[in-house]
Amino acid sequence: MDAQLEQQAIVAAQADPARFAPLYEHYFTIIFRFIHRRTGHRELTADLTQQVFLKAMLALPRYTSRGLPFRAWLYRIALNEVRMYWRKKKEVNMEISAIEWRGLVQEVGVEGHGDEEQRLLRILSRLGEDRQRLIELRYFDGLSFAEVGQVLGIGEDAAKMRTHRVLKAMRDQLGAKA
């Protein structure tokens, strides 16, 4: 959906919630995958995804475009839903595909050896929640820095700077034989 069609769909849904369906249909799959990656359970993912779209539909009259894709706003709602769920459960879960993992491995500069990848995984698991979230959104969910910023409530430059700092810290730890 291009930006103009998206904006038209948003305006239509703001005027009449019954016209939310095109937005739901367009974004359902990416939001479902985003949540499933963090839960690993299809039924739970389906429940949380429905909750995200319900909240989005109810909040849509207050939505204003800030020059970023609508999906970034949905990601923010989804991330909050997942956080609330895991906070109640006192657990964290994340599924990563081989392709997503490979992107991070290349960015950090790991040679592709199993031992180095295992060390990188340990380093990633030891990062604080905020630092992990930056890496997840950027490398595993493929969001732009502007979208990462919107999801996390920070500016694009701050998202870029923080992400690069986390990557540097990970590289440093790898160099220190973590």
C-alpha cells in the first residue's frame, strides 16, 4: 500500500471504524510475525495481534501522521502489548530466523564460525532490555531508524546513535573473547 492510499484508508477509518478493514488486512501479517517472533506460540500471537488491532482501531481517531509509515505506529502498539504480556509472565522469548541472524552477524563482523556466533548470541542475551529491543527492531524486524525511533519514542538520530553504540559494544566484547 503506497503512502497516499494508506493515508486515504486512515482518514476513511477515522471517520468510520467499519472502514478499518483495509488497514487490518494489509498489516495483519507483519504484525502477526512481529508478535510471533516474541512469543513462539500461535494462539497467544493471534490473541495479542487481535488486541493490537482493537487498540489501534479505538485509538485511530487520535492518530496523526508524523511523516512515518502507519506500520511504525502499529509496531509500537504491538511492542507494548508483548511487553505487558511478558511483564505479567516475568519471561522473555524471541524467535530469530537464520536470515535475520545472518544480517546481525554480518553487521557485527563475526566470521561465521560457530564459536563466534555462540559468543555473539551470549552477548546479545546479556544486553539490557532496551539495548536488545534496538537490535531486534532494526535487524530482526527490519525497521528503518526512523521507525525504530517512533516505536521506542525517540528521534531517528537517537535510534541510529544508540544502535551503533550497542553494535560497537558487542564488537568490543567479541574482541575481548567474551
